[in-house]
Amino acid sequence: MTKSNKPMTRIHNSETNEVIDREMTDEEYDAYQELLRLQDVATVQAQAKAQAKAAAESKLAALGLTTDDLRALGL
């Protein structure tokens, strides 16, 4: 018998309070992998957005401006 590298999943029946721990099925594992990939993409996008915002604020500061100055100008 070979050991798989798939994560375990827990199924909890709230009516009977039965808990079953088992290895993920192929379909569950594929969905799990896709979720991890999407989370990685979202993290990279959030980091890029934060870096762009910091760069813009840095450029404004170099010009002696703040985001409040831009709002006052209607930008």
C-alpha cells in the first residue's frame, strides 16, 4: 500500500456529531489546488497594488504634495 501526499479533510455531521477524517478525493484535491492558486494570485495583486500606491505617494511627497492636496484639486 502506497502513501499519498494528498491532504486530509474532515467531515463533521452536525446532526449526529460524527467526525470523519479522510484523504481528499482527486476532485477535492484539484479544487483545493485551484483555491490555493487563486489565493496566491490575489496576494500578488494586493502586494502590487500596495507597492503602486506607495510609489505614487512617494512621488507626491517628492513634489511636496499629499493625497489631500490632490483631493482639494478634484483629482
